[in-house]
Amino acid sequence: MVMGAKYKPVAKKILPVATYDPEASIPIYKPIVIGNRKPLPMEPIGFKNLEYTGRLLKEQMAKIISCIPAEFLTKSELDLLAHILKQDEDVIAICCGKSSH
């Protein structure tokens, strides 16, 4: 005799029910102030030619760019991305872990 898996009868299934908790606190969201931004350059400097004197190193920039699939961005788009990353390097979180990406 072959024993098959025993399924729970439909009548005994328990379905989750969404509930409302009147005691729950309501999150308060503050507006994000962006401020004045410099206009983006029409012809950005190539990421290999940027001056790396701040927090973001050339090796870290190369690692970020290597995570972008080939042919996803054009060379000028990559240069613009590098310009934006370099411009805002003080707000980028850099992890020094040994992960692959």
C-alpha cells in the first residue's frame, strides 16, 4: 500500500485576516530638502581621468562601474555617472567588506 501525502481539508485551512490597530503609532515623514544642485556637464570628464583626492578612490569607482552590465550604459553615460558619484562622494556609503559586489 502506497501512502500519499495527506492534505489539510479546505474547511480547516486558516486564512490570515488584516486587522487595524488603533493604538499603532502613525509614522511622521519629514520632507527631503535637496537644495540647489549644480547643472550636469554636457561633456563629463572620463572616470579614469577624474581627480581622486577625496573619499572615493579610483579603485572603488572602478568596482562600482564594474557592477554595471556591459552595454547597459554608453561611455558618456558612464562618465556622467562617475561625475555624479564623484560630486556626491561625501554622501555615499562605502563598504570595505570582501563581498563580490
